[in-house]
Amino acid sequence: MIVPGGGLSKAGSRWVACKPGFFLHVRVLSRLFRRLFIEGLLALHRAGELVFFGDLTGLSDAGAFAAYLAPLGKKEWVVYAKPPFGGPEQVLAYLSRYTHRVAISNSRLINADANTVAFKWKDSVASSRNGALRPASKNLKQSGLSLRQLECPF
């Protein structure tokens, strides 16, 4: 979540900048982000937008999912709230490198189903190209898209 240092006036006609050196108390921002994040996850679950695999299939049940998220609402979350060194353009350029990253590009994908992913890869040491068939969950974990991301401390 990117929060600008200010907001629109009540009439919506002009930008009102925050006081120099202050926007929100970090604790207030942390609790707001925590609430919005958990509410967003619950909304996605209600809409059927979340899919669970392997050991996590039980989280498809609304009660089990809510119980799984409950401890997250009691923890203090850490929110980094400092002005960027290079300005907002540098922040967006930095974040875009991660939000638009592809773990396995379409050109490398050979085949995929619910359980496995087959893809081409290059061994840069041996300068050879190979193919691999691996469990889908292993590919997700190696690419940083772990199925257990909900357990990450924030």
C-alpha cells in the first residue's frame, strides 16, 4: 500500500499536504493497514477468489479461514513510514520491478496442471538447456510465492 503525504480537500478541489515531517502516527497506520488487509483477505475468501492446496485445503471453509486469520489481528504489525530518498517516482520504479516480476515466463512453460509444472531452464554453469517436471507447490515456494504467505510476519 502506498500512502501519499496528504489528501484531497473535503470539496475535492485541491490537494492538502500534510505538515512537514508528519502524516500519521505509525501505530495508527499499522492498525489501519492490518484491519484493511485482513478485511480484504476475508472479502476475497467470501467471493471465492482464494484457492488452497495441499495441507491448506481446510482453509476453504469460512470458519477455518477466519480462525486461521484471528491471531494476525492480535499481533502488532510493523509499517515502514519514512519519506523516500529519491521521491515518489523512484519508489514506484522500485516497486514495479517486484510487482511485475514473472516467476516462469510463458516461453519457458512446457505444460502445467493442478499438480505439476513442466518448464525449460538454462544451466548457466554448464551452458546447457534442460527441462524439468516439478510439483507446482515447489515452484511457487522457490519463486517466493509460497502457499503459506499468510503465516509471514508483517
